[in-house]
Amino acid sequence: MKTIFIFTLLFSMINGISQPYSATDNVIVNLTNSNVTSWGRGFDFTPNVDIELTQMGKRVLNAFGTFTWKIWETSTQTLIHTQVSGSTSPGQYIYEPITAPVTLYGGTEYTLSLYSDLGGYYYGTSSQVNSNLTYGRMRYCGACPSMPFPPDTLTNFHYGTPDFLFTICTGVIRTVTYNQPVLTANAGGATYQWLLCDFNYAPIPGATNQNYTVTSYGNYAVAITVNGCTDTSACMSAAPVGINESPFFTSVKIYPNPSTGVINIEAKSLIGAVNYSLTTIEGKIVKEGIYNSSSTLTLDLSNENKGVYFLQLLNKEGSKTYKVVRE
């Protein structure tokens, strides 16, 4: 049975703040497949500007099954956001609020995928139109119950009919300054909510001032609201009083530096797990994670812009920030 569905989302601007745009403003889906299970369907896209996600959306054939959205950074296959749908409304688009703050950065390619353990999906050629996004390949996987990064690609298809709504926050300064143990949002005269990045961006109770004093080491961000528009800073590693720069950090080796691409970090003098984050001078995180200090960490900067970056290493012994130059 052929199904034709046309979805158009109109938007307006009020007081300079964009109402939610849709990632799939104009989609024509003309085919269905109801004979599959454990599938993932989606597409690659690159925001042309920084955007803030507000709702996840989908259209499904049947009112059963578990549906999960996932957003990945395409080049590194780093999982950015996971959200399980709480409803199944067949035959129409539905939207559900974002469960945690999600900011996607201009110039970075992402992959959106919708997964289901049961039920079918719509698919077909599409006319995805939004001037704030550049669209790439369609991605899919079949018989993939573990919901991995979808490895298969096609062109000129819109698979699975996943969607999200987003806003563009203009003029919101979302950088953070860190003077141990105090984090400071650089935007003044705003409303603030500090967040725990390591716990799915959970709000910190009572942490609603421009400054936040860290009480345990970890990764922190702040949601900043100006004139009704909310944007979220990048996560930053921070430590409380008593965790200072350790003499062990003086023997850390970073090479080659400057580098034309790959850099290596040896921190074998440290003990146990080390949190690392590599940020631009504007505070945007381009690499982050945790690794064992007994091994060498290799970071590939070949796809990053030339310039100065800051590498922060943090563990229970202390923290230190190093300057890295990408030539």
C-alpha cells in the first residue's frame, strides 16, 4: 500500500527569538515497509549555525514497539543524545520535549537515527528543506537491536522519518571561565542553571547564580537564558579546592606540538583514569573522554581548523591545562 504524507512546519520570529524550526520542514514520504524489526533509519546533517534542540519528533506506522532517537557526531561516532519515546501515535508526526539540553554546533556533521524493536517505517525520496541545515546521506541499519551507529548509506532518501525541532539563540554568550574551584558564566544579566554533564545534564539543585563553586571533580555546563532564549555552554572539566595541579603533571608529554594532525599524550606518571577535554579558544569542546593513564592517548586533529587549542587533563590528583597548536 502506498502512503503519501506531506508535512510542513511554519515558523515565525517573535522579539528576535526563533520559534522552533523543523529538521524536515518539507518531507514527502511515499512508500512503507511494515515487514521489518530491529531497524534504525535516519540521515546526516550539518548545522550552518549553532542550534539548540527543543523536541524530538517521529512518525511511525504502528502503535506498538519501543522507539529510540540517537544523535551522533558523525566523524567520531560519538553519541551526543539518546532519548526513548514515551508514545506511539501511528500515521502522524509527534514531538516530545528534549530530556536533556542539546546544543549542536555549526560546521559539525551529525547523524540522526530513529530505532525501533518492532513495527515498520516510512521511506522514500524527500525534499528536506531548512536553510539552517545542510543535509548529507541517508543512514540505516537492519537487524540492529544494539542500536549502533548506522553504517549503511543511500542518497536522495529520507529513512524512518525522524525529526527534531530547534531554535537559534542569537546573542547568547555561552562561554565559561574557570578559576579553580569557581566556574563563571561569561554572559551577564541572564538566568542560569548549572548542570552535571556526567549525569545526563542533570540540574544541580540551587545552582542558579552566574558563579558556581565546584564541590567534586567532574564535567559541568550551564544553561543560560536571555530574553526567553536558552542556550547551553560546552561541558568543562573542573575540580574542587584541594585538587590542585600535581607535580605528576609536569612529566606529561604531548607530541608533536605543534602538529599538522595527530597528537599523542603520555601521562604515565599519573595514576588511574584521566579525564581529558580539548577546546577551542572560544570554549567549544572538540574532543573529550576518559582514558587510562598507563596507555598513550592519540587524538586526530586532521579535520579540525588550524589554530590554538587547550587540552585539560584532570584526575583525582589534580588538573592542568596545556596549549596545543594545530598547524
